[in-house]
Amino acid sequence: MAPMVRSAVLSGYVELTLSLGVDPMLLLRSVGIGPAALTASDTWLPAAAVDQLLERTARETNCEEFGLRLAARRGLTNLGPVALVAREEPDIRSALQIVLRHISLHNEALRTRLTQTSSLTTIHVQSSPGASIGRQATELTIGATCAILREFLGRDWHPLSVCFTHAGPAQRDKAHQILGTTIEFAQSFNGIVCYTHDLDTANPLADPLLRPYAREYLRSLTPAGESSVEQARAIIETLLPTQQCSAATVADRLGIDRRTLHRHLARSGETFTTVLDTTRLDLAHRYLAHHDRSLSDIASELGFSELSAFSRWFRQHTGHSPSRIRG
């Protein structure tokens, strides 16, 4: 099934397009989206149609930074029920992990994750399997993520770097005005780099008494087709780079205790260790297929404190060394 996205992603689209002197209704109809779809934020739209709309609008308005301008109108509330839960998390890291973990409730075309190396943390943004997101959608997503982080950290907060794989616009003044001067284009990934201690900041919006109810509410919204194994794997991916990926931590992210997690995994013939190893192997092969990371960096992203530990583990599970697989 083709990935879908909630119509809330187009919040502010009509107003921005009109301000640029172009009729938004003509553009909406050109990609098969009716105006009525924008009257409710929970309407599901084909992600490919929304992506095409953003690219076409950027061309018709002669506005290269259209996605960034749309992102400037964004905030945490655009994420609907996910925002309600993230707002009650105790610190910025756990709030962000809630957003990234459950982004599919808002946009099925996105896949996001956190990686941590020493004092720096990177928020990676990429398309989910079977989906493709263009320049405008990518800039909208990353720009909106920066806007959300500023809600937690204050309007004066700026990331260390905002990275895009595509080439930069001819004029960068507006992009700098929206995201700051740390934007870098033609990079190896799309994402945001910030200090790790920024994410360790206490969440000023949280109410500890509401957190259990918010977590319970979000669990009720999780798609029924997503198994406990799939949920655990998604959380493991975000926790591995922190080197704090334990069964207890994964269970806490799911809002259950460790014993319940083990029971759920056992129903699928799995244990926490087998899910952890499978997730690590899949990521290891994915990372080794590219040469933009050193083996030490890969070891760290997979939760190993030393390259030697990663090498022993990898040889034990595959019979080969990581360097041989990389070629």
C-alpha cells in the first residue's frame, strides 16, 4: 500500500501560496487533491501527491525555499495526538523520541532516527521503504523539526548544523533567516546536528501527573497491524547509539514493564536478545554497504563501546569480519 500523510502537513499551504501570487486551488487539483481535504487535519492523503504538490508549487511560485517557508508556520501542535504525548515527556530527548517513534501516525513516508557520537547527536530524516520525498518535503520536515525543538528549548536555540543532500538555492538569505546560517547543502545525509546536552534539558512544558495518561492514549492510537516485535525494533534503532539499549528501557518507551515486553515478544517466538541482534545485523549490513562511515563510527552507532567488540559480535553472527563485508 502506498504511504499516506495527514492533511495537517499542508497547514498554512493555501495562505502561503496566495501570498506568493499563485492560485493554490489550481495546484491542488493538478495533483488530485480536492480543497475539502484541507478542511480537516486528520484527512489522509497520498504522500506522493503531497510531495508532487510541494515541488510543483515551488516551481510555479518561483520560490526555491517554499518548504522552509511552510515549515516556519509549523509547531508541535501540527503533530496532533503525538504532540499531546511528547509535551508531557520529562526531557527533550524523550519528547523527541516520542515524535520520531510515532511519526508514522502523521506521515507514513518518513523514517527518522537519532544517532549519538560523544557530545553530538544527529537527527536523521529519510524516506521510508517504498516512498520517496523530494527537496521541498525534506526541507519542510527538517524545518518543522527545528521549529518543534525551539518550542522546547526557546526561540534563541539553533542547531549546530542543518544538513541537506541536495544542492543549495541560488539565494540563501531566506533559508538563513528561517533556519540560521549553519545550513549545509550537498551533504551525505538529511538531518540536524546538535549538542547532546541540549536534548538532556528538562522539558518545561511537562506535567508529570499527566504522563501516564498521555502514554496510554498514544498506545491506543498505535496501528493494530504493528506487532510487538516491530515496535521493539523501531525503538531499539533509536536507542542503540546511546549505548543504553536495554529491555527495561525499550519496555518503558512502550509504556509497559519488562516482563510484559518479554511475554509479548515470546508470542512471536522472539526474545529481547534475538530482536536486538536482528536489528543490529540489519543496520550493520546497511551501514557497511556505504563508505561514508568509518568502522569505529558504525560500531558506536550500533551500541558497541569498542570496535573490537563489534568485530567479534559481527564475526560470531556472520562468520566474516566487518571489513570483509565492506570490501
